[in-house]
Amino acid sequence: MTEDWAAVARAIDQRVSELGMRQRELAKRSHVSQATVRELQHNTVQRRRSARTLEALSLALSWHPQHLLAVLEGRRPPAVGEPVFAEDDVPTRLDAIERHLREITRLLDEMNSRLGAGTDRDGKSAG
């Protein structure tokens, strides 16, 4: 798997700007050294960082704990509130997939009911 540290740098830089935060404040909030924050934000030193470092920075930036890891791996970052998965946590991932499928099924059933009844979203007659 390729790691996109430049994408991590862009994400951190953009978020710090959005939040009006300085490197010193991010370092303090995340308990990550300011030197490490600087290296990551400016992509000056590419080396493997611990998942804990990326998680601490993600949380300090008010993101999902696995946001920066997802950016690094080229995946869609999870939304705040989505479950946190360990890489080998297959049962939890399957449970989350089942929940999503049940919700999709419920929404499709609801849409089919409305279509069958000839009503729009608000329950008004379509004709």
C-alpha cells in the first residue's frame, strides 16, 4: 500500500487554516511535539508515524480518530461519530456493514411504498 504523506500535509494545513490554529496549539492539544507537527504539516520528513500520532492529531483537529490514517492510505476519511475500527476487527466491521444495509433496505422500502401509493416525500399526491 502506498502512503500519501503529501495528502496528510495538505489535510493538516487546510484544517489548521480553517480552525485558525497555530502549530504550537495543535502540538499542545494533540500532545505531539511541535517538530513532528511541523514535519507532517510541511511534509519535510517522510517516515512512518505511529497510528497514535495520527489519531492524536486527528482528534485535536476535531476529526474522526482515523481521519488522517484514511487520508494517508488514500481512503475516504470516516465521519465524526462513525465507529473506530482496528485493522483486524472483522466482526465489528461486519456489524457496521449489516447496520448500513438494514438502513438502506429500510429507506428503499419506504421509497417503494411512496412510489406505490403515488405520493411524494411529503405524502402529497403526485398526480
